[in-house]
Amino acid sequence: MFRELWQRFRPDTVSRRTARDRLQDILDQDRTPLYPELIDALKPELVEVFSRYFEVERGQLAVEVERHNGTATLIVNLPFRRCKATVAGGRERELPSPPQPHIDPSQFCCPNPQCPNAGKKGPHNHIIRSGFYGKGKRIPLLKCQVCGKRFSVRRNTVLFKLKVKEETFYQALAFLVKGKKIATTAQMVGCDPKTIRRWVKRALHHKDEVSHFLQQYLECEPEQLLRFWTQKER
Ligand SMILES: [Zn+2]
């Protein structure tokens, strides 16, 4: 008899908990109704916001709602390829195009050591503009009229033979100057930390040129630059 009663009223903890959880779920759903249409409306806006900061895989956004103890959590799953370059303040900003300086051929000289015109600067140096090269044909070329050698206006500058856009290169340096770590910077501009270290070495050979650009276009302060160069030269 006792045994029978015990069987009947024994607290069946497991099944009781399950029932309580189910009830909670039902209550939760009532409290925060979320309709598929709502999620569908939300998706393009989420993609838009995330796209400002990340290169996202647009078609792969998944949004789910997980409910627990009276709260609903929105779980957004959105694969991305890389962070977009950002500046302090978070929001992506149009990176300044480096100045397309007025190219004055008289300020250049023929780099060919065999040329009788080698090393001559000035208005009679026989150097003329001679088209463009590089990706998108954006980098001006010059030509020595004496020996016919064509050469880049970037020769002897920090950008000579740089394989990425100058915007990316300068943005990475600006992050470093403002105190970001190599690894973080690499992630933010979407390249390898080894590449960032090479860029730092490259920049060290052209400190004035780099400092000038970073101060003028990427809001780097002279003290930050001084600290950066001192630290990197060690
Ligand atoms: Zn020449």
C-alpha cells in the first residue's frame, strides 16, 4: 500500500522539469512574439549595418531566436571575409586618395647610370611624362629623352614596387602609429602580419615622406609618429 502511494506521488523530477520548461517556452513565445516576416524584414538591414564594418557573405546570413528563462536572444550568424579598414570612431571612412601631385618632370632625373643625362635635374633635364603603369594604370611614368629609359615617379619613394594600394599601406601604418598591435592591424587591413612588418621596415627608410602623409591625411599626431619611429628603430 505504502509502496503504491509512493509510486504515485514520488516527485518525478525529470519529467516535472521538462513540463515546466515547456510551459516556460510557451509563455516566452507569448511575451515576445517573433514572426518570420519580422526576421525577413530585419535581415537586409542587418546586412547593411555589418557591411559597413566587414566584408560579409551576404547570402549566408542566418537569424535565429533562442528563448531561455523569459528572455529571447537573437542569434545572428553572418560569415565575413575581413574587417574593413576603419579609423578611430569605428565607422568606415573613405580612405583619402593620396595626393595625385602635380608631376613636375624637372624635379626628376634619369636613373640610368650609363646615360650621359644621369642625375641631371632642372628644366633642361630632358625628362618628360610618358603614360602610366600599374593596376588601373594610375601610376605616372617618366621618360629620359636621351637614353629612352622609362621610370616610375615612385622610384626612390616609399611606394616603389608596393604590391597593394597605397591607401591600404598608409592605413596600416596609421593604425600602428595610433597604437594598434601588428596582429590587429593585419586583421583590419586584411593581410598577413609578416607583410605589415615588411611595410614597417619599408616605411623606416622613408620616415619623412610617410610622416608627412600620415599627418596630413590620417590624423596622426607628431608625438605619436615620434614615439612610433623611436620604438620601431630600436
Ligand atoms: Zn637617360
